[in-house]
Amino acid sequence: GGLWAVVPAAGRGARFGGALPKQYLPVAGEPLLAHTLRALFAHPGLEGVVVAIAPDDPHWPGWTAFEGRPVRACSGGATRAASVLAGLAALPAGVRADDFVLVHDAARPNLRPADLAALLERGREDPVGAILAAPVRDTLKRAGDDGGIDGTEPRERLWRALTPQLFRRLQLERALAAAAAAGAEVTDEAMAMERQGLRPLLVEGAEDNLKVTTAADLALFEFLLRRRAG
Ligand code: CTP
Ligand code: MG
């Protein structure tokens, strides 16, 4: 089957605040989500995208195609993991159980084409799959209950998990369902796979693959977009 992506876009953006969920905030005349979809569709091998949106989302533009390729919408869930599961269930039947599927946050509009290409190239050679990630640059402190510093964590082996993440459709569905059944909150797809004893590959991606969480992140994306336009 062809390559599809699931884009969880059913969050409310509580940390960002405001009435309009962050994935719909206008950036250069388009909703943030349009920038995210464009970054994904920059890869010529991507056949289509499933977007998981909030039930009865009044802001969803109703796209059935984007840049000439199919877009499907489905209702997401109460957590990011539930939204991804719903998105996987809404993939077309042509996506087979052992086909790789991308999962990419709606709130990550600044994905670089070279990073997506590297993830696909290396992830498809891995038996499990792979995620984009960036090495931790900060010095990490462990806090005590009183707010005092209990120690400094070595950061040499620590990475920040980014998206996209690439896994086989059925393995990912099973891993997310197992985590949900166990009541375990998984904050990315890799974590669900790890719980199954699997070891996804880390593929280093650019640090500017930012997740828009606050107004400062949005300002940074707007800056990067303008700089790219020249
Ligand atoms: N997401 C989702 N379904 C949920 C929660 C989140 O599809 N129930 C999506 C968001 O829309 C976003 C991505 O998962 O594209 C990453 O989540 P996050 O950045 O945390 O977005 P929100 O949950 O919307 O923001 P917040 O946590 O501040 O409320
Ligand atoms: Mg959230």
C-alpha cells in the first residue's frame, strides 16, 4: 500500500489559550494546520493524510484534498493517543497491516523536507520504525520536594522526541490500544511501542521542528517562515 500520515489535531490548546484552537490560528493567511499539511505533502511519496479533529469541530475547513492529494477527517478522542488511534482506524483499506504510517502533530508546522526524507529512509529499514528526535542541549536538574536541587542529570543519552514518528500500522494500533487498556498515558507513539518491548530508532532532526505550545512558539514559526520566504 501507499504511505499515509495520521495528524492528531483534536486538541484544545489549553496552554496557548484563546477561543480558537492553535492549529487554526492564521499564519500568513492560512490556518497553522495548512502549513503542517504542506510540510508533510512536500514528500512526493505521501499518498494522503487522515486528520483527527475534535467532534463537531466548527473550525475544520472541510478539506477533502490538499495539494491534489486526499485528506480524510475523523473524530479524535480525549487524549492525543486516542486521537491517533481514531486516525489509524480511519485510514483507507489500501493501507495494509504491515505498511508504515507516519504520525505527525498538527502543531508542528516547521518540519523540514530533509528530516522527513531521512526518517522515512532510515525508519523503513528498521524492523520496528523510527522517530525524529533532537539531542537535549540544556543542563538538567532534578528537583527535590522543597524546590532545592537534588542533582544534575547526565544528558549525553537524552533526546527530545519530535514528530513525525513512523511505525507499522497494525503494530502501532496494537501498542496504543494496549496502553489505553492498561490506563497508561503515552505521550508519543514510540512510548506505546516501548511498552511492548520494542526499540524504535532515533533519527536526529532539526531543532526548529518546533511544537506550537505558547505564543512565543508561534512567533518563532512566523519568523522562520518569513525568513524562508526571503
Ligand atoms: N491532540 C489531539 N487530541 C487530543 C489532544 C491533543 O489530537 N485529545 C493533538 C493536538 O491537536 C496537537 C498534538 O496532539 O496537534 C500535540 O498536542 P499538544 O501540543 O499538547 O496540543 P493540545 O493538547 O491542543 O494543547 P494543550 O496540551 O496545551 O491543551
Ligand atoms: Mg496537550
